[in-house]
Amino acid sequence: MIIRRADQEAVDRYPNVPRYPILNVELGSSNLHVGDLTFLPGSSVPYHYHDEGSEETQMMLAGELECWIDGSRTTVRAGDTVTAPPGIRHAFFNRTDKPARMITAFPRTLPETVHVDDPELQDVAEHPAIIRAGSRRSPFMAGIEGVDRIELSGDFSGAESTYTYMVEIQPGAAMPVHFHDHEVAIFIVNGPVVGVLGSAGGIVFETNDTAVAGPNERHGFANEGEAVARVIGIHHVINPPSTTLVD
């Protein structure tokens, strides 16, 4: 399944926080609920939590937000990721004069959101639920040159049912064709990339497009451009999933 950003419209979930759906039950997912949010200056998502099974992963793509999580207050910036397990209260505020943007992901569809009163806050520099930009970088796979994996969330961030990462693909390099035993969403942060999805090859994915690979469905991406390409992988399993390469 391919979801083209050019075919979508943003809807404000909160005032001045337009959201594009990346993947949900209406778009054909049986598991993942993923969105692309932009926080315009002065906007916010108030203090809230999600119901059992609705762990949320929040991946910062641009800008800066004040983050409240579980009674702590800190700042998150592009490349940082915040994990909020079910029941953990969290909020975001754009106190700057520039937009901020994040991808939010749940490992199940139709999460429930419960808003709560503002807490007393403790200012902190770091929090166990926050993984800072680029702090968990490694080769995507042994023997594959020019492709790095930057882990964003997993049990190392307190996640219980979601694993996310960003893949950086250097010009001329390729993320090998492979498959998993579960559905995975791949969001193109910086493109274009040329992909394989299922039995189809040579598919051009532009920035902000999404590829959805079902269980055991082949997928892989090559960077034929002149700039670094970046894609986010979102899995509804915990920690690095079993990966099978395809010749």
C-alpha cells in the first residue's frame, strides 16, 4: 500500500495543530495509527494520557517544543523522540516563533485520549522516556555500506509494544530488500527514494509519502539522488524485529 501526501488534506486535531493521517484503520491498517503533526507558533496539545494498549511514540522532525511528561518539563528538538506508555501523562507546547513538527505513532488503531488537569512540574534536562537525536546510531545491517539505523524508541525508552527508527541512506546506497512477519509503516522524511514494495519495483517515493508493507511483504529503498535520504520505520513489536533478506 502506498499513501501519497499529495492526495491528503490536513485537519486540525487541536487549534493550530494541523495533522495529516499517515496510517490508520480508514487507510487500511489493522494495527498502526500514525499521524504527522505541525505545531504552529503558540499552539499546544494539552496534558493527556491514552488508554491501555495505546502507547504513543512522538518523533520530532523539526523545530522545538516544551515537553511535559509524567510531571517533568523539558525541551525536545528535531531528532529527539518521546515515548509515552499507556497511562503516562504528556503534553507539548510551542513557545517559539517557528513551526515544530512531529510524527506520532500508536501500535494499535483508534487510541482513546483522556485530557487531565495541568500538574505541578519539575524542570529536568533529561528524561528516561526521551531519546536524544542521533544517540543510538549504528549500521543498518552488517555488510551494507552507506545505510545507518538511528533507533528512536524501544524498550530502552520505556516502550512496551513499539519499535521505531530512522534510516539514513547515503547517495548511491540502498536499504536492502527484506520483509518482516508483521505490518510495518515506512514514512519518507527526505526523498525521493526508489523502492520495492511487494512484487512492484522502481516505485518513486517523494518526501512525506508512506509505504505500508504487510506481513512477509518485500520492501527496500535506494537513494539515487545527490542528498542523504531519510525514512522512518514503525513496527508494532518491541525492539529490532526479525528481518529476512530477499535475494
